[in-house]
Amino acid sequence: MAARTDRQYGALGDIPPARAFLPLLLLAACGSAALIWFTVRDLALAAGFGATLLGLAALVVLARRLYPTPVAGSDHSPDWTVARAAAEAAGIAIAVTDRTGRLVCASDLFGEWFPGYPTPPGLFGDAAPPENLAQASRAAWRDGEARVEGIGHGALRLDVDITRTGRSEDYLLWRFSPVRQPSAVDDIHRLITGEAGRHLTEAGIMATLIGGEGRIRAANAAFLLRAAGRIDANITGRDFAGHMRVDDKGRLFFAREEKGGLPLRLLQVPLRRPGQQSIAQDGPLLILLIDEPTSAGDGTSALAYIETLLSLLPFGLAMANRDGRMLFVNNAFARVAGLQSGETPSYPGDLVVREDQAAVADAVRRFAIGPQMSGDIAVRMRGQPDEPVALSLAGVRGLGDAAVLLSLKDNSEESNLKRQVAQATKMQAIGQLAGGVAHDFNNILTAIIGHCDLMLMRHTPGDSDYDDITQIKSNSNRAASLTRQLLAFSRQQTLRPQVLQLPDIVADVSNLLKRLLGENVKLEVSHGRNLGAVRADPGQLEQVIVNLVVNARDAMPDGGTVNIQTYAVPAVKVREMRQQILPVGDYTALRVSDTGLGIAPDILSKIFEPFFTTKELGKGTGLGLSTVYGIVKQSGGYIFAESETGRGASFIIYLPVHAAAALAAEKPRAPARRSETWGTGTILLVEDEDMVRTVAERALTRQGYKVLTAADGEQGLEQLAGDEPIHLLISDVVMPNMDGPTMVAHARQTHPDLPVLFMSGYAEEQLRRSIDIANVAFLPKPFSVNQLAEAARDALAGHGPEPEPGSK
């Protein structure tokens, strides 16, 4: 309903003040009296005329003050819109009356509470005497404000505030505010969910408010934890009785605490609804729950209390009596011991293998009858006879029948992690050893191959010694291949990674695999969809696939099937696998499986070790799978073996998906190498191994170079500081006293443009990460005389190998 308003008149403040006319009136009266006295010369007549004029002027002023004239052309009506909007937002009703008692303005809520917009103070009809409001109205006109509290109006109780207002204070503002009725239900709701509920929780008191229909309206944290298992659980609106259970003895328990829960004591407080004179049977209830106390002197009650506490612990705990019979087993103990749900063994010896039963029974007997003490014994559980576990025993007293406390710890995950760490540590140590052996062996092979090349220069085919020298060089090259495999296992070989697709690599090597497998072994290849690209060395991946397929062929002497699969493994799948070693991420997997004899469990953990082989003597080096392991790990991937004796084996390789975009343009190819290896100039050769230095010196001298030699970095700097100009520096990397990189760093200070050629038995990639020197070439050991001559020629010509991206 819209508010009612009347047209207002100008305020008294718009009329000129009375004191503005007084000087004029006095001047006019005095002038008239003086004129009469001057004309008739009668003082009484003049004074009476002046007094009459003053009286008439006073009457006019008084009339103007009592009956003001409306101001034409202007509207000074108060705008009650803002006041009405504020009243509606505050939930109060307002009304405005003038001095004549007329209702000038009223809010919509006033019309809802008082239909027909009656004029205060006659609002309540005969329901309430209007004398209080009338007295308050007179008091407001007199004092400026008044208040009447607690006037009943139907279901409402109202407080009335009356205030005199307006420009000339000629209006009364009536404000009607509803009185909030106190509610015990609201108070209890705030108590349970607020600070008081937290204090009840800390005191161990569980509190909940339920409605007359039996559904939960609020609960404190202690009740939520016991009833739902979480303090942040939302159980509002659920049936209270659904969270409780009663046993055959009439004791009350929480439903989720099936076995070993403590009985509860329930206190209920009925809450009276507003306006009720008596407590309704179906009204809201405050429920308070506390644990039923147990008697300390009662052994049976104490035992039940201890069992309840033990059932909540995450450790495997059980109790036995003096006769060795099991009294109690918690869930963690049952899980470690391999028991079914609800199963309780008769004796502790029933949990272990037959050989350990006597030892367990004897230990339980000693701890039951002796002084209170504790100890451990190693036993093998019946469900896991291959893994000994520690069974802890402790004698207890004062718990009724209980005499021995037993505990088991589920250390299977810890044992697996220990084995994995031990295996990783062993593989790392073997890799370091293999890398060191390969480095030293490469120096020896360099000397052997170099001397063979020098001897072949003096012999021609058909000589009696030519074939022997050729055979020595061939065997040396085979030995060099073994050292490369050792470097692959130790992750120290030189890789040339590219962004590629695994199906392309498998397709490139498929024809070779078919020839290797023979006629009685079938090759099956399948590829998944949406495979991500990987970054790896394609040549090394081909070697991985060949090694795995050859091993699969050897495991199937009577024929079978080799299956090669590629498929995508997204991060979600990796997370579901719960693999401890494999980090969560997107992978592309390569699986090579066979239908052969399988791998025995006792050797499954050793198959990646170098020189370990199950083949007959002389038929295997034991470096095939170790090479696969090194290549995969150096490529940032992971490899796992799965096998079941008599049902074949599988090797799964996980390579991380390469997220970076492929390069827009390929790296420009190096210019073609010239076949001519003769040269001129002075070369400084720094090598600590005498046999390698001798071979390299003779080889370079035969190619036309003048060679200066040094045994370490310090001697090399002395040679460099001499008068002889040096055109090329060839140095080993690892040397005593001063190594090659340190020597080159000092040499570059005086010879910044000196070409440098490093030679080493370690991998180029590893050396470039550790050598912070720009514009250096690299020659891996072992090398032939011709390879050394080509490297020296290219280094002098400025065509040495470019550094790897990101290396210096």
C-alpha cells in the first residue's frame, strides 16, 4: 500500500522576523505624534494617536505569526521517501502526524500491521487502552521525545518511539519496533555451535539438538567425531536414532563403534517453545551424552576400557591371559597377521609357522608369570613365511585376565622401500665402478689400437704379420664395444637425443628383429593411440629393443611369441598404479613380453647387474640388460621387469612425454669432412698415460705435425710459455696434479684463440656439463690413428664438433 501524504505549507522561518518591523513602527508612530502636536499643539492627543498606531501594528504582526500565508511558487513539503526506505530496510513501521493530529505520512509496513492506516494514538481499537499513547504524544510535543514499551498487537509486541521533528518541529515521528521474543531453541543452537560447544567438546561432553521429529538440528564437534568419524561432517537433518544402537543389555552405543565401543549415558533436556504453557512431548530436545564411567577396582571393566583404547590405535596390538589364550585382537594386529574380519585365534602360536610355535608359547608363558618386562622375538607369520617380523611381548598386571600384551608392526612397506633403496644404491655403486673400469680400459685399448694402426702402415696384405695384427685390432674393437656397454650402464655414454615417436623406432628395427628371431619365434607388434612424443637417442633405443628381443628369444628355446606394445600412460593411470619409484606424470610405454620360461624370483632383482647372466659359460657377457638399464635411465625413463615362472616375462619401459614443441628448423649440418689428414703446425700433446702419449705423438708426427709432449697440466703450461708457437692443444681431461680443463682455463688467459681438443675415456655429454670452457672439441677414447688425425685437422680448421645445446 502506498504511503499517504498531504500538501505542506511554508515554515515559519520563511516569514520576516518581527524584530525587522519594530524600527519602522516606532519611527511611524513618533512621526505621526510629532505631526499632530505640531499642528494642534495638544500633547495628550498626539500621544494617544501614537499609542493607537503602535497597538494596531502589534495586532497585525501577531495575526501574521498565528496565520501564515502560503508561499506562492514554492513547495516546502518534506520528502519522506528516504525515511520510508530506511524504515523498510530496518524492519520497523513509521508514521508522521502534524499538530492537528492528522496522519501525514506512513510506511507500507505500518499499513500491514495496522490496516486502514489509523491515526495514532487510536491504533489498537479496544484491544489496548490508548491513554498510554496519548500521554506519550503530549510528552513528545512538550519534551521532544517519548517511548512506550511492550504494547501487544495480536501476535506482535511493539515498542513505540515518538520524536518531534520538522523544520519548525511541528511534526511527530512515530516508530513501531517489534520486540524479539526469547527462544530457548535458538539459544541452545548458538550454544552448541559456538564457543560454548567447543568447551563442551574439550570436556568430553557430546551435545546435539534434535527437533520434535527426531532429526538433528545441530551438534558439537565431540558428537560429530563419535557419530560420523569427522568433526567437519554434515549430519544436519539426519535421524538421531540412526546414529545410535542398543545392545542386549539395554546399553546405548554409537552405531559406527560396532565392537569395543564405550557405553553412553544420555541426558535429555526438553525445550519449551515460545508461548507454550506446558512442555510438549514432541518438542525440541537438547541431548547430552557422556561415556559411561568404569570402575577402577573392577578388573573386567578396566579390561573392557583398555580393549576400547587399544582398538583405536593404529598399531597391531593383542592381549593374552596367563594360559596363553588370546583375549583381544585389534584391527591393525589382525591385518598384519592376515586374519579375517572378526577372527580371533585361540593362541598366539596359531599365527606363526610350525617351527616358531614352541618359541612363541614359551615366551608368552615367561612374560605372563614373571615380573613386568618386555622383549622382542623374531617370528615368521603363517601368511608370510618368507619375511620374519618382530613380535613384541610385555607383561601387564591389574587388568583382570589379561597378562601379556603382544604387538606386531606392519613393516612390509618399509621393507620394500629398504630393498628398493638398497638396490638403487648397489646399482649406483656398480655403475661408478663400471665407469671407472671403462675409463682405464679405454686408455689401454687406445694404445693397443694405435700401435696396431702404426704396424699396419708398415705391412701390406699378404705379409705374415698382417693377419695377426688385424686380428689383434679386431679383438681390441670388440673390447671397446664392451667398454661402451659399461659406459651405457653407468649412464656415462654420449647420447644424441631427438624428439621422436616410439612406433617409428619399432618400425625401423622390425626387419632386423625378424631375422634375429628365426622361424620358430613369432613377432607381434601393436601400437596404442594418442602416444606422446619422447626425447631420446634413436640409435640407443634401437639397441634397447634389440637386446630385449634377443633375451626373449633365448628364453624360448622351443619357440613362442614375442610381443612388442606401445601405449600411452597418463598421469591419472600412474597415480592409480601407486608405484613408489615412478613419479606421477605422462609417459609413453614400451612393453616387450614373451611366452618363455620366465625369470625365477630369486634372480629377478639381479638381472640388471653387469656381468650377471643365466646363460652357459662363454655364451653371454651379462651386459645386455645392464646396457638397457643404463640407456633407459640416462634418457630419463624407468624400466621394470615382471615375470612368473613358466609363463613368460615382460619388460616395461616408461619414457616421459616430451612437452616442448619440436624445433622449427633442424640444426644445420656440419660441412663435409675432407679425406686428407696431412697437416702442418705445432701441436702440444698433454697426456699422463705414457703409452697413449707415445702412440698419439707418433701418429701425429707421421701426419706432418711437429709435436711437443707433456705429462700433466703444469708441464703443459710450461711448454706453452716457451718460445715455440703452439697451433693446437690436445689434452686428456683427467690427469694428476693439474687436470686438462684447469690447464686450458689458464692457457686461454694468454692464448684466447688457441684451438683445444679434449680426449677422454668418459662421455662427452658428462664432460661438457662439468667443463665450463667454450669452443672446445672432443675425441672419445679409444680412437684409431686415423680418427686422431681427422680430429686434429678439423680442430685446426675450425670444424670441431659443436657444443651441445645448453652446454659451454
